[in-house]
Amino acid sequence: MKTVILLFVLGSLLLSCNRDSPEPVKATSAEAKFVLPYPVGKAYTCSQGFNSSFSHYGTFSYSVDFDMSIGTLVTAARSGRVVYVVENYSDDDHAAGHENVVIVMHEDSTYARYVHLTINGALVAGNQLLMPGDTLGLSGNSGHSNHPHLHFDVAGTFTGRSDQTIPFDIKNTSPHPFGFESGVVYVALPY
């Protein structure tokens, strides 16, 4: 009887601790449509994953930040067409809304956003078609950012800065069924 009560209490504690945890990402690695937004063989630390208390909540719930030095190569995470480019803000300009960004629309009308690029760090142009792994830009520290990194997310719409992000999975790295975890290094494997 004591064992049953103990298991019940432990189960209740685990459920209460995980209330704010992100929902599992529905896709498996085999079904994933995205690759990591950096070249195969490279590895970067996730400084903020899905549903993080610092800034990945609300409309930005399904976002991931990868620590990268300014000028690190960023690549396309999925095939698509470039629909928006901003690259005129300095890495020292940390005003919200002053992020250098490239936005790519995919065939299913979702949008990948590559944010905080360095000044003149977009290496693509509007309407350019991209394949996974194609050169896209250079990471930076522009806009609402407290350190050099790449912010990557996927949204179902493109109407402005705060479109609701949606869950996504990456097929060329270690499994992450509950989204990306802060402090974990993700290696870009061949795909």
C-alpha cells in the first residue's frame, strides 16, 4: 500500500513539475521537414529552447536560439523562397524591432525566420529560391538581443514581428521530442 501511495505522490509531483513543459513535437526525425540552420559538421549550443521563460513564450513559444559568434555562416533549413530581408541594423543596436532578418516561405505556406543577423549579413535577395543547406546569411547581435546568436523559428503566417510560432522538428541532429533544450549542443549531421 505504501508503494502505491508513494508512486501516486511521485507521479503527481512529476505531472505538476511538467505543466509548463512544451508539448511534444508531433513529427519524428524521419518526418521532419527542416535541417539545422548551419552547415553539416558544425555544432552550436542552444541557449534558449522552446517555451523558455526568458523570451520564448507566447507568440515566440516555438523558437530556438543557437549561440554563434558574429559572422558565423547561417544556412537554409528548408527549401523555399526568400520573401523578406532586413540587414541595415548594427550589432550594437539592441532596440526591439531592429533585428536584421531573413524570412523564407515554404511550399506549405509556413515561414522560417532567421533573426539577429549581422549588419549587411543577409547573403540572399528577395524572391531567391533556396534549398536546405544553401548559404543564407551571417549571424549577429542585432535588435532585441543580449549576446551574439541566431534566433530561428517557424510561423504559419507572415504579418509582422510577432506572428505565432509553430512546432517544428529537425531531421539532421539528435532526437529532441520535447523541443530544443537549453545548454545542449546540436551537431548538424549529414542528411
